[in-house]
Amino acid sequence: MKAGFRLGALCFLVSAFSGCGSSSEDEASNLSDDQAKPAANGSVAASAQPSAKALVYDDANDAIWTASGAGRVTLELAMAGGVGYFDTRIAGAERCLYAFEYENADTLDLELLTSESGTNCPRGKPQISLKRTAPNSLDITSENAALLPQPLTMTTRQRNLLKNEYSVLPDQLDIVGLKIGGPINAVAAKLVDEMGYTETRPNLIASQAFNVRAFVKDDGADEILVSYNRLPPDNPFVGALKPTVFSITRKVTPEGGIAFDALRSGLVSKYGLDAADIKPVLGKTRRKVFDFAPDGASLLPPQGCQKRSSFVVLNRIGGSNASAPCGTKLIVKMEALGKNSGRIGTYEVGVYSGELAHPLGWYGGNDFAPSVVQKARQYLKKARQAPDEVPDL
């Protein structure tokens, strides 16, 4: 199981309710009985379709989901770390509170908390099922109408990238042979043991979600910064997710500088850039970002990056937000040596992937998943407590 998601005050909840248009994320379960009245016969009309805000959390369906409708049904589904709870009230009638354990989230076997549920709630481990019908569509269903009158179809508001949506890393996109996308220890070992660098700042930047490590040689004239996911070792949701290098930047200050034409020729030859896109630097610093297409085969035109899904990374890295899954970036920065000399005093070349960085926001530093797990475990314990023996009277 992976780590959880963090976004402002968003709770780790699926909350289906009438009046979903509210902008408050904390109003998911605050309906009163007056807002959800039962039908005359105490049942729910077959057309009752819940409105919903949702976050379903498992390896296959990690996402914030939403649905809209006019049905008078309230429900909450929270799941993380292999446990969860399902809290539902049909048309203002009885509350039914369940807890569950799961290995995969296709079908959930629910265990009733009798002490906090009505007498007519379904017993005997009723089931709900989750089925991702498309990258942006999830169906929640139950054969028991007392749990869910009809299937609830939800669409994504924000979601984690699926494995087949990651961009291809271009073959030539490395920094002196170092590639992003691999484990940090392998990159660090190659720098120190094979390339003669010395690690000077192992925690140049250390946050909850990422680290930056610095390696230098040639008395500091050649410095390489490596950024990678820093996943807390005590986070129970990390699972198989490993610290991954998502950015490598090399800063070089050659003695006497280097001719601009020579540097430009090297960039064109190695990375396939268009020489016309690399402008001369005259008495100032110039920075240029090149976006590679998701297929890894070509460069995108300026402003050609199109987001393919929505996710949020809260950390700022190198002055830019790691937010858009638009392929890999090559970042070039040049500083002129003197004025009108035609030479570059310092240059930086960096490779960066927002897609590799995005687990920092989706999985790292989560505040909500642990509280969901704690609450679900408490519910499970209550659900499994044997009832008190009937006294002799």
C-alpha cells in the first residue's frame, strides 16, 4: 500500500450527499435528518442517486472522485492501509456503520457496528463493490438496496497517474551519463565511486517529501545536484514505492569560461535541440526550458505541454511547481563571462520530470491516511466485540 494524499484540509472521505455544490470540504457529513426525508413507505425511491465528493484510496483507484444527483442519500467511505469504514444513511432513516479489511478493493465485505447502527441495517457481511470502468470513472455498487439504492457512478476530480500514463524518458536525456527515474543510492554510488565526485551536502534540502544532495569535484567548479523522493520510513502507506531520482542538475564554472558556440553545439548534438532556440547570452543570464513529448521521441513547441490529468504537488522545487504531467524537461541556464565576450562563465544543464516528482504530493507527508486507519481499526474492534451475555433475570 502506498502513502496517502495531502491537499489543504481535504478529508480522507467518500461523502455522498444531497447539496454537493457546497464549496466547503468539511461539510461532507453534516446533513440533518430534515435534509433527507424517507419515502412514505420508509423505503428509498429507485431513482435516488447520491451526490458525492470522494477519495477512494487503493492501489488501483487512488483518486478524488465526484458525482452529482438529486437523491436523498448520505454516505461516507474511507479506506487506506488495508482497512476502512462505510457509513450510510438512506433517506434520513437509520444510520448503518460498517468497518472492513481489504487486500484489493474490488469487493468489500462489511462488518456492522451494531452499537452505532439501526436495528434494520443489513447484517451478515453485506458487500459493496468498486469498479474502475475508465481512467476517470469509478462505479460503486451493492446488491443490497439498503446500502446503496442503485449504482453510484463517479468521475475524477484529481487522481494519481496510472502506470501506463507515465511519459517515456528520452534515451539521450541524461547528465554526464546519469539518468533520472532510478534509485538515489545507485546515482550517488556512481558519482562518488566511478566519477570522482565528493558528496558535500547530503541534505542540501530536506523536506517531508524530497531531498536534494550535492556532489562536487574540481574544487567546486563542477557541482551536481540530485533531487529524489524522500519517503518517511515510518509511513505505513509507502509500500513498494522507493525513493526515486526525479531531477539532476549539473553546474559548471570552467576556468576561463567556454565559448557560447561550443556550448550550443554540445547541447544541439546531445539533446537534439534546435540551435535557433538557444540564443546568445550578452552580459546577462539566460534560462530556457525544453519540454519533451510524452512519447519521448520529440521536443514540444513552446507552450505545447498539455496536462493529461490533474494532480497537485505542494512543494516548490527550483522555483517551479512540480505539477503538470507533460513529459520530461531539459533546463539550460547560461551566465555570460563579462560583457560581449561571446563566452559563458557558468552554465547549468538539468533534467527534470514532474511525473516522477508527483508522488511527493500525492503520497508524501500525508496527514489524513493515518487518522483514517486509526478510526477504521477502532471501528473494526467494536464490530468484532462479542455481545454482552444476557443476564439471568
